Amino acid sequence: MLVNVAVGLRGVDRTLIEAAATEGAGRWHSLWKIEAPLASPTILAGVRMGLTLAMTGAIVAEFIAASSGLGYLMEFARSQYDAPLLFASALTVVAVAVIAFVTVGVIERSIVDWE
């Protein structure tokens, strides 16, 4: 996510920042009013990717060393040969990931209204 923030901020056209400085905008004003809105699509893409990878990492960690959670439930169901429980927990993981992904997309559309 940090890389996407850096890439997004570096991708902003420098002439816009220089024009704002010419009009008297300070560094913070330029950052919040020009750079952040223009970099927000790249930043939010990083948030989407980071959210998905964080959820995957949490589930894998629960496979290995947890005593509760969806990853633990999936591992327990696998060890007990309980296919319905395994698929129910896997579908729950997928549903949570899709809801999170769509939520970030809705936030992105509300923030980035010029595209």
C-alpha cells in the first residue's frame, strides 16, 4: 500500500503543483487539495489489494496457529472430513472478501467522482 501511495503522489503532474505554489499554496495545502485527490485512484487500488492480501494472510495464519476463526474452522472441517462445513466456511471467507472489495469500490467511486 505504501508503494501505491508513493507512486500515486509521484504521478501527479508537477506543473499543477508549481501552479498552486505560484498562487500561494503551501506544501500541506497542495498535498491535501491537489496531490491527494489526484493520487486517490492509485492509493485506493493499493487499499483494495492490501485488504485482499491481508485477509488471505489472516486465513493462512489461522490455518497454522489459531484456536478460533474461519481458517481454524476450515482446517478443523478438513481434518474431520466435514465437506459441508468446509465449503460453508470457505464461502463465508469469499463473501467477506467480496463485501470488503465492493465496499472499497463504493468508497472509491464516491471519492473519485471525475472519472
